Amino acid sequence: MPEQKSLALAPSEAKALFSDLQVFPVLTLAVSGGPDSTALMLLAARWRDSLRTKPKLIAVTIDHGLRKESRDEAAAVARLARKLNISHCTVRWNSRKPSTGVQEKARAARYRLLGEAARKAGAAHVLTAHTLDDQAETVLIRMSRGSGLTGLSAMARTAPLPPDGKSTIVLVRPLLDIAKSRLIATLDVAKIPYADDPSNRNPRFTRARLRGLMGALAAEGLDANRLAQLARRLKRAEGAIEAAVDRAMDDMAVELAPPGSLSIETRRFAELPGEIALRLLGRAVARAGDEGPVELGKLEALKYALDCARMASEGRFRRTLAGALVTLTERQLIVERAPARGRGALTNRRHERASQAKTR
């Protein structure tokens, strides 16, 4: 127990975790009943009790109905919430359960239901219990999938929940710099029990398999702290690069009709550093297209093809990506909405716009 007491979070630490949230009157807590989210609820209650003006805390448990124990775990969260003077509700995922991609679809459903619960409660924020360990695992997962700088920056403390056409809900991760072991020690010292979800160790799931490697990686110096430090440093570099892309967009991109179409001078685009040019192209494609986010690998392939066409002086080069049509001429790079499939040749109007852009 002395070791647990030394690891447990002190009241001053807990207060610092939530200090930027005290101006909000209502906060929603995502609490599954596991150690991380149970600690989140305990620490949030202690922080609230230390304030003169106290926000209303509402714990929300999403019961996915994937394990027979989930109903009892939700009831245990409700009992603890009452002891801590926190409102609680359980929301069940009643949709038909998928046969594949269960974790991904359950995650999407969880965030959707949390957003709905927050709006119903009049809250603009949902607090989750992502930890330093989760951040490290996220870095490893994204490394294994070949993510770029943006992906390797991993999770941010705040991020918008996926939009659904309603008011924006902000996701907040107060515990992102706290190791899971410290949260467990905090609960042990307070003699508060928590649930154990065996799926967290199921080797069927990527995160569980990578979690099993963390001990061996730590022995080589690549522990959770080092991986999270990498994410922070990449996040810092990401901010600098995005600022440079902002400047390039403001300085180089010329808007064409219809809205969303852009023209960039070929010579100036070619002079940009590779990463800035790639991101500028990605923004233009995302803006003009209508097929959602642009995959990094496909964007890199397009940029490579553009570079090859420009150096070979092939004349006009055209390619589509994510619903956008990219045209390269000697003088202009034009990105616009691609014609509908099966519509045949480009209309005269598109040819006219390309000709106009060449004279800009």
C-alpha cells in the first residue's frame, strides 16, 4: 500500500487536470466502469467539490450489449455516481451488432450516443478517460498502419466529436498525460472497485496485441512515456507545417467558379517544399471533391505523378481523386469537382475555365 499511496494522484494534481473546465456549467463524463473511467469520475468529483461554483457532472455509461456483464457494470457505475453526488444515465446500443469490425463500429456508436446524451443534458463537453498508455498504443497502431505526421501526432487533449449536423460537442481527455498505473493506485487507495473487461486482453484485437508488446518495448527504452513524447513533438511539428500550408493557400491559391475550384501557378507549386505542396494539394482536393477525406497514400501517388508529368513536360495532365479533377498545364495546376461518372467528356464550360486560369 505505501507504493500505491506514492503513485496515487494528489488533490493538487487532480485539480490541475480539470482547471480549464471550471467555466462550463455542465460536463458529461464517459464512464464504462473500468479503472480509467472510474478514476475519471472520482477525480472529477473531487475537483468539483473543491470549487466555489460547482459544475453539474453527468456520468454516461454506454452499454453496447456485447458482454453479459455489461448491465451489472453499468449498475455499479450508477451506485458509485450516487455516492459521489454525480448524475448518471445508461444508454444502450440497441442496433444490430456487426459480425466484423466490432470494435470500430462500437467506438463510432459510443461517440454518437455520448454526443446525443450530452446535448440532451445541455452539455457542450464529453470527458473521456484516455490515458498516457492509450496514447502510446495509438502511436504504435498508427505506425503499424503507415500513418503520416498527422496520424503519429496521435490524440489531442481536445477534439470535436464527429459532426452530425447538430451543435458541436467537444471531446476532452483530461487524463492523457497520466499513466494507467497511477489511476489504479488512486482507486486502490480510495478503496473503490472497478470492472475488468477481458476484451482488453483479447488477441483478436490489434490494440490488445500491441498492448502485450509494451513490456518488451519498455525494456528497450520505448516505454509509454517515450512514445507519448514522440507524439507531442510530432504534434508541435504538425502545427508548424499546417501554418506554412495556411500561408501557401492564402498566397498562391486563386479561386475559380464554381465555388471550391482552385488554380495554383505551376512554377510556384513546384518550388514549394514537398510536404507543404502535398498538403496544399490535399486541401484543394478535399475542398473540390465530394468523396470525403483523401487517403495519404493516394495523395502521395497523385503528387508523384504530377511531379513526373511536370518534369517530362508532357503537356496537359489530368487525374481524378476523391471526386476532384486535377489538371496540370505548363502554367497552372487546376483542381475542381470531377464530372459525374458516365457523363463522358468534360463540358465546354470546364475547358473555358481551364483556359481562363492559364491567363491569370
